[in-house]
Amino acid sequence: MLEWHYLEMNRKDIKYWVGFSLIPGIGRVRLMQLDSHFSNLEDAWRAAPADLRKAGLDSKSIHAITSWQPRISLEAEMEKLERYKVKALTWHDPNYPSRLKEIYDYPPLLYIKGTLLPEDEWCLAVIGTRRATVYGRQITEEIVADLARNKITVVGGLARGIDSVAHRSALDAGGRSIAVFGCGLDTIYPAENAGLARRIVQHGAIISEYPLGTRPRAANFPQRNRIMSGLSLGVLVIEAPRASGAMITAHQALEQNREVFAIPGSILSPTSQGTNHLIQQGEAKLVRDYTDILEELNLTAVAHQMEIKEVVPSSDAEALLLKQLSTDPTHIDEVCRSSGLPMSTISSTLAMMELKGMVRQIGTMNYILAREPRQEYRIKID
């Protein structure tokens, strides 16, 4: 799960990252220039035009910064993030998805709502046409459900059609899902998927490189797609015409050295022309069922590995403390108040749980779960 342990210093600096992300024309390249030149983004935010020029920015970018800064309230933006329960994560944070940093154009700043867990490293993007056929929907439901039952997190774009079916099938099977947005996380697109987005937040995360307030634009979605494939071990294309966003994502995945899989379809179906072409060209591996994917990615042991990592309390005190903690930092004083246990018992138990890898200390005497228990455990308090 995300360790929000770089607390005070980074909370102070993060607002400047957010501020720069709100300035039109200051995208990934310019932001990385500023990050490379200045010791921190606060210095960059307060820099004079001459210093911005030394950082490598052109006149147009400098003008954009100086003209937009007076219109941006950093505190208001941070309050908005808190209101929407969205966290901003820079590429410097150790909790930034490690696989995403492998691609050459990774986003320096991510907005996240929900929770990323360590097991989400085992994830697969499932994509396809918005005009899914009955065949495409059936195949998606069956394969994704099997993947979810084998502890594979399903990544998609929350789009109509195959993406939506994939997200929903993963959740219905008790699995996890991640949706990558092409707009701010305060805008659900399409609006009809608002309920699905809420479910994903409860059992995964929605993420975006775009700040709150960014509306959906056609140009955003090819950019969004590189994040979907970049996060994942591979990409499964279920149905896709030759000219489609899914095919763009498949080719982005190939450029990122990700595995590409495709479901074959009728040669008479327009929605199978793209997938059949990928298979014919040797760019994608033909998939008959979920085992083809697990074997190719060497993931047949994932479910067993996750069982080994399961959190099992060895005492009543550990079981009680597991109920008091979550993915959000909780101070030891609050644990004492809510559990009713003596502070000495709590301190020694938390120390032992930390050694076992069950909890982590975040900041000063704040604790989070290191991984989630699968079930509720009975607690006996004398």
C-alpha cells in the first residue's frame, strides 16, 4: 500500500508540484527541467524569470509561469485535493509505481484516489473497443474473472465497452482494479460509470497525471494509455478495430517492452480486425484462456505467493490492533484510546508486528497496515 511517510517535508513541497501542473504548457518535459535544475520545487516556484531561463525554459514557458502564478492559490488546491480524498505523488516518492518509472515518458506527478497495494505490481491492462460484441463481453467476463481469482489486478481506462466489462468482472470476482483517467479525478468520464469508479476506489485506485479540474479532451487519452501499459506487466486486447485507441495502446506497450496478448475473432467482424492483425504480425500472443497469460508472464505461482503473504495474527492483541489500523496513518495514542489496551502492551505488540512485516511505522509513532488481512479474526479480551 502507499506509504505516505514522506510527510511534512514533502507535504510542503508537493503543493508546488501541484501548482506547476496547473499551468498550461508546463508539462512533463518542463517540469522535469525545473526539478533537475532547482533543489526543490518551492525554489522553482519563487524563481525569477532569469533563473527560470537558466533552468532551460523558453520565453513562452516563462511567460506562462509568471502570468498564471497569481491566479493559483496553492492552499486552495491542497484543500481541494483533501476534499476529494486525492493524494498527489511525485516520481521521487518510493511509493511511486516502480514499473511505471521504467518507461521513458513517465509522468513526474500522479494523482491517486484509493489504495495501491504491493500485490498490484502483478497487474495486466485489459483493453478493447467501446462497441463490444456479445462475444467480446463474454470472453472479457470469463478471462478477467479467472485472472482476478489468480490475484492479477486488472488495469483499464474506465471507458465504455471492454474496459468497463473488465473492471466490473474483476471486482465481481473479488479482485482488484485500477482505472487510469484522461482527465482530473474530480470528473468521472463517462458519467455513467460513476458507480463503477466508486467500486474501484474501494478495491483499488483511480489515477491520473492530470490535476483536478481537467476536463476530458480527445488528446488526453492516447497520453493516458501509455500509463495503462506502463503500469502493467502486459496488455490484453480483447476486441479492437484496426484504427482504435486499443491498438494505439498495444503499440505503446510494444515500445515499452511489455507483453501484448490478443483474443482472436471472426475474420468477418470489424471489431476483431485489430486483434487478428496483431496475432498475424507476431506482435501479440494468441490467448485461448487465462492460463496462456499466466504461463507467458510466469505468474502461475502468484496466488500461492499471496497466500504465503497473508496476515495472520498470532495473539488476541495482534488481532485487535489489526482492527484498529488501516491504510491511513493512525497515531499510537489513538490506537490506545480505541483498543483499550495498556500502552506497554500496544508498544510491544506493534514492535513485534513491525518485525513480522504486518504493520509499518509512518512518521513519528503513526502506524499503517503493511498488508491487509483477508478475514476478520475473533478477538478475546479478558
